Amino acid sequence: MRARSLVIALTALLVLLLSSFAAHALTQAGAQKNTESRVTAVIHGKLAAPIELGVASFAKATTDSWNQHKSRRDFLRTGGMSLAALLLCTGGLLKGRSLSATADYPGPTYPSMQYPSPDYPFKLGVASGDPAPDGVVLWTRLAPDPLHEGGMAQQHVPVRWELSSDENFSTIVRRGAVLATPEFAHAVHVELEGLEPGRFYWYRFKAGSYISPVGRTKTAPAFDSQVESMSFAFASCQNWEAGYYPAYRWMAQQDLDLVFHLGDYIYQWAPMSGVVRHCNDGGLKTLSDYRNRHALYKTDPDLQAAHAAHPWVVTWDNHDGWSNYATLCEDGQKNAARYALRVAYQAYYEHMPLRSLSRPQGPNWRLYRRINYGNLASFRVLDTRTYRTLPCSYGTDSRPSAALEEACTMTGAEQERWLLRALSSPSTRWNVIAQQGMMAQVNQGTGSDEAYNLDAWDGYVAQRKRILDCVRECGTPNPVVISGDMHTSWVSDLKADFDDPSSPTIGAEFVGTSISSNCPTSTIETYKKALGKNNPHVKYFDTRKGGYVRCELTPKQWRSDLQVADSIEDRYSPVRTIASFAVEAGHPGVQGGLTLQGMTSSGRSQAHRKKHHKEKHHGSGQSAAGGGSHPSG
């Protein structure tokens, strides 16, 4: 045992010494292929040669401390968040003692966020994202003191990881090590390749003598595979101060293939009064500010559980940092604006399970990308902030001529060409645009007056028309747009001409409410007065916050269930299905509201049917709070 421990210690020291070389030395470093596998890791966006542990007996030496046996039922109940500690005789750069998970409230078991040792480095949890048929991104960040830039020393730290085909880690399919560097806040992004398509995997990290929470992820099906069903959720707008995240607590327990987050993961403003819970600092200006704010949000146990339970696909919106940039631009402070954008990019990347494609390169990065799910669905994830022309107005106003100009763009020319190419040559049954602001027109005026939100697609009319015209003219099958930003729920038809109700219906749009962010009462009243005659394409509107949308797809049907918590002031609030809608393949637009009892699908798997029976038993139906309506009947 002493010899084996010495070998492990020397191996960790060797990895640490390698980190002192330049990044290009790492990318060219050779590594021997071990008996388990060979994997290419990404160290903060730079492809590096495989960094192997170099100790064939490593798995055997650590099997007992790795294997915290856990059933699939336990995993779903805890959101993958049970904790254990890896005890190595030699210790490491981070020293500590065994940790065990303890329940801190009734119901689904979550770990206490009060750890026995202040040095525990995985206080921000784990995550996975951007699934492909052969791989996925694994993420964590070392942060024993999360709200003070992580609390790590300014040195490189080796982090080991393991991937298993079972929740008990009895069959390890990949293992390796990467360096967590201070330049990227000791965040770790591991891009895996060579995995099997369409299957679950479990993963975990180790730093020093500590083991991370266990996460579960899933690869996408093969590109040309026949997929009979899939289930996913999308969410947005999670203002920390506005309330808790019971929606994520519920989401973590769902059987989902993936989760989309459509922006406003954090809010950039200074702490406010009269809030449910307080932020940790002032308004965001520096990279340190952004890191601390992201870390604050990541400390939420329900958000951590949702990340650990499912792979996520993320994109950003204005409160993630773009608003600061826009304000500085309008003040003529161009250098300060560029700096604000650069630090917002970096902090976002550091805290998300993103591929190297999205690693910031100075003032540039790329978030728009494609996620395919066999032959069933293709998701085009947009970035409608980074490349846009500044809006005519940030409020609601009459539409000026500038909003109609061809050059006015939400996406920039390159991203638009990428999107139009995809829509004109589809290869899947459902073609989904996942993006931020509501795409359907909403005339907020009353009578003959007109008023529009010019910061959304209503302020970029010509480009919206080009996209919808492409869908109609190219015959893109079954187009659906999923959106966030509104802090309320909307279900709408997408029209060839929103001002002509008799014009063809091109597709459907589902706008999810916020996870916690408020919609001002005055804005809600404006929406209510405007619905109906001025906006007949809007089929449903609901004012309640604290939820997300769960979607189920089969080759014949799309189903959206609007999930909303009773209260965001109660972390343990029940979450209910307040309304359900369907889109039938081959028939553009929304077919109307549905009851859970009346909604069936011949293509749905038995597992999905059991899942819905269970959820219905746990309390579906319309809540008395808030209020949903079908403004067009």
C-alpha cells in the first residue's frame, strides 16, 4: 500500500510539474495509452494530448473509495447529488476528510450545503452539456470559497475524472486527468469522444483527497437513427433575489433526455431591497464580480441537482452581461463596453458545460450551434445578443421605420446564413429554433394604437420575415420555436403575416415562464388588455412565474406541458402542470389546450406513459393562483 500510494503521489506531482510549461507544450505532449481507454481532453478550450495517470493499478487502488453504491431510484431522488470522499494515503493539494450526504429537509434527499471541511472544492457541483452521439462535455469548478473568487491558490491543480456505464461505477469506460488553472477560475471542461450513442453515463471528479458529487449524463442518438420519442425541458430567467428554484427541484426528478437554458442564468445588477434572498455583492463590472455572481447562483442545491441529473444546452441573454455592454455603448464608452463583454463571456464559459467551440477568444466567441437527436429533432440554438444591432428602443413603443430596415438584425449576417441554410435543407422530423426573445408579434396597443417590445423580434421585423419566409418557401417540416425572456407563459402560432389573421400559419412557438424572475404588474396588465383582437395568433397566456416547459416528441406529435410552482418563496413548493398543448406533425401551429387525461400518443413509449401517470398522480392541473387564459377562444 505504501508503494502504491507513493506512485499515486508522484503521478500527481508529475501532472502539476507539466502545468508549468506553456499550453502548446501540453498540446504536443505524448501520453501512453492505458489499459482502459485513451481520451482527448480539453483544457479550457485547448485540445491537449491525453493526460493519463500512468498508473495501471489506479482503478484498483481507489475502487473501494470510489464505489458509493447507489440505485437509479436513489439517483433520481437526489438529483445525482450524493457525496463521498476519496481518501488517498498521500493526501494532495487539497486536504480534507470524508464527507457524507445528509438530508436537510423532508422529501427528496439533497446534501446539506454545509460541508464538514472548508476546503471541500466541489461546492458548485457538477454538470454536463452539449451531447453528441459519441460524446458530451463534463464540467466542474474547484471553489472551496465560492463567493470570493473560489478561494483557490494561484497554481495549477490536477483534477481526475471517471466515466462509468452504471451508477455504481463498477464498469469504468473512461478515466483521465486535466489541469484546473487559475486563468479560468479552476474550471474544468472535459470533452469526451468515442462513447456509445443514446445511452446514460455517470461521472465524477477528484481533486486531492476529495470526490465530487456524481452526475448523470446521456449521449444523443446516432444522427441517422430512428428515434421514437424524446423528452426535454427548457427554462430561463432565474433571478436569485426574486425567489427560490422549486422548478429545478422538480426538474431534477424528471426523466429527461436534456435541458435547454435560454438565457438570464444570472442577473448583473446590484442587490435590491424587498427581495426573497440577497445577492453577495454590488453591480457587476470586473471578471471577479462576474465569477462571484455565477458562483452564488451555482450554490443553489436545486440548480445543482438539475445540472447533475441531465445534460444541459445553454445560451445567454441580456442579464448574463450583454446589458452592461449595451449601456456603455450608448454612453460612448467603447473600450469599457468591450471589456464588459469580454469578462462576461469568460465568466459564462467558466461556469457552463460548453465545448471549446464556445471558448472566448478575446472579444469574440460563438454560442450558436446545432444539437441533433437522431432523425427525430434538430435544435438550432441561437445567440441573439452578441451580434445584434442595438435596438431602436428598450421599452414598448410604436414601431419606427428603423425597426423595419433589412440591416436591422438580431443574429448578425453570418449566424443568419447558418440558420437559413439549416432550415432550407432539413434532415429531421421536427426542426426547432431555441432562442431568447419571443418571436411571435405582440401588439401591446389598445384600439387602433400600436405598441411593440422593440428589444425583441418585434423590433427586427425584416429579419423575422426572412426566417419565416424561408421556413414556408423551403417546406421545412414541423418548425417550432422555443423561447424565454418574457417571465410569463405564451403559446402562439407563427404567421406569414401577423397583421393578417387569414395568412398561412407557418409554425408554433412556446414561451416558457421564468424560473423565478418577476414580470412587473403594469406590464402584465398591458398584456392582458392587448390580447384577443390585436393578437389572435396568441392561443394562451399565463402570468405565473416559477416554472419551465417540458416537451415530449414523437414522429407524430409534439406535446408541451407548462410546469409552474405554487410559490417561489418556498424552496419546497409543489410544481404542477397548469396547461398542456400539442402540435401534430404535418399541421403547423398549435392544436389547442389539452388535459393530461385526454392527451395520448400512440408513439409514446411505455416508460413515458408510466412517467406521466406518476406525475398526474402527484398533482397536475390548473392552480388557483395566477391565471391562464385562451385569449382567442
